[in-house]
Amino acid sequence: MQTAKTVILMSGGIDSTTVAAIYRSADAQATGLFVDYGQPSSQSEWQSARRIAGEYGIPIHKIEMGFRLASAKGEFFGRNALLILTAAGTSETRPLEIVLGIHAFAEYYDTTPLFVRHMKRLLTGYFEDTVTLATPLLQYTKAEVIQYSRELGVPLELTYSCEYQNDPPCLRCPSCEDRDAILAR
């Protein structure tokens, strides 16, 4: 069987950076994909994703969707499904493995095992068995992701997470509060 091309969905945040570190520590050949879906912090996220990709020697590409996803309370509706389908639909290489850095106990549907099962089924429907989805952090809590990232030597200072604005971070959105609380430990 042919080895799958691996595409890591990179946001510039801690989770996707940890996933990149996991794949690089396994000497996997991967490409990064950053999707601009109109998020308010897209410029800082893109800068962070590029720095991280450079740190790990991962080529990275950017896709601008040209529209903004609706959001409420930190959730961008349909984001992870859009990211996965964008990666699958824009790559002509098969087999393809798409890697998404979601973790357990987040409050959104698109970070749950049920969502992953639904997406795997959707990918099978569209692409048969030529596109797969990997979520290596799905069983970890955010605190466990941080601990694991430290064990891997992830350059957390290169990451960026803010829901409301580009650098400097707002320090009051859920992502900023979560990041500050966990990194302070």
C-alpha cells in the first residue's frame, strides 16, 4: 500500500503545534495547512503557524476562504468540519491523512469523539478509503496537552491563541484565559 501524504491543520495554537511536534518526532513527512476563515486573529495565527512550521521544517500552505464564519462565545460554527473538508477537497494526492489537533473535554461538538466519527464517515462517503482523519490528542485534556507539549520540547512561546484580535492578545477571551491559566502552572 502507498504511504499516505500527511496534512497537519495548523492554526498557530498550542494543540496544532503539539501535533506538529508529534509527527516530526516520529520523522513523518508532513505538510502544514493554514486556513483563513475570517477569524479576527488570522494574521497573528498565520505568523505563528509559519514560525512553527519553520521550526519543525514543515512546508506550510495558506488558503483564504474569502468569508467569515459566524461565531458565538468562542465557537466558530462548522470550523473544524470546514478545515477537514478544505484539506481533503483541495489536495489531489491520495492516499491522504488529515491531522487535526483537538482535545477532550472542550465544550464544542466539533471537538468530540462523536464529531470525529461523523467526519470519518463523511470522508469515507466522499473519498472512499483514500482520505483518513487522525486526532492524536482527542483523549487528552488541555492540561495534558500542555504537559505533553513540554515533554516534547514544543516552543510554546511561538504559539498564538486569541479569539478577538491580532497581536497583542486581548487577555480576556476564553482562549486567552485558558492559555494563561494553563501556562502559569
